[in-house]
Amino acid sequence: MQDTDLYRQILGIELPWYVSRVELDIPCESVRVYLEYKIAAEWTCPSCGSAAPVYDHRDERMWRHLDSCQLKTYLVAVVPRVKCSQHGVLTVAVPWSEPESRFTALFERFAIDVLRATGAGKCGATAARQPRPGSRPDAPCCGSRSSEA
């Protein structure tokens, strides 16, 4: 099995997208999976779903994915933009990520699960509330102990 086919299956990449190459960087402990799309692919407007021709492409983007074999894994792709007669020029939706995110949906899901399991999400909620009268606004949250006795 080729590395491109392995990552296609692991990531669940489907047409029109495909894995064009995989680059392993041992010193950086990372792997980059390059995704491309079939030229003859038919695209739709991300707003209304009507068929739309490719207008141009965004610059190459990279998304952080879950680690594979203990290596940081990144997906890299040039994403097309389409020209919709109703909505103008828009970037197509990619199946592995939310629009404008720099993380894959699976990475985001994992991060949220870790935050929930560790209770770290409470820290942000605590910081967002107004301090109680008489409390120190600079006191650490999440049950951390300050260095003062």
C-alpha cells in the first residue's frame, strides 16, 4: 500500500479530493499530507448549493490534524474559489474543516473532549465572569494555588 493511499483511507478523503503526496519530516517530528482535487471536479456555491465554476484559488493553507504514529500531522491544500451568479466569489467548503479554521474537525473535537475531561473549560468561564466583591481580580482560576500564603 502506498503512503498516499494509506492517508486517503485514514483521513477518509473522497473525490474530488485526493492525497497527492505525503512528506515525512523526522527532525520536526511531523508529517504533511498534501491534498489536491480533480481538475474536472464540479463545485457548488457554499451559500446556496447551486453549481458554480472555479474562479481562482486561495493561497496554500495548512490545517493541524490529529497525530499519526506520534507525529504532528498537517493537511495542506490549495482550495478553489467559485463564482456564484447570486453570491459572487466564495471559497468552497472542505470536508475536513470548518471555514477559516486552521484545525481539522477531528482535531477540534479531540481538543474539546480534552478540555471537558480536564475541567479546563471552567477556567475560561470563570475568567469571563465579573469578580465577586472583595475578590482579587488577578487571582488564578481553576483551583490553582497562588504563591502567597
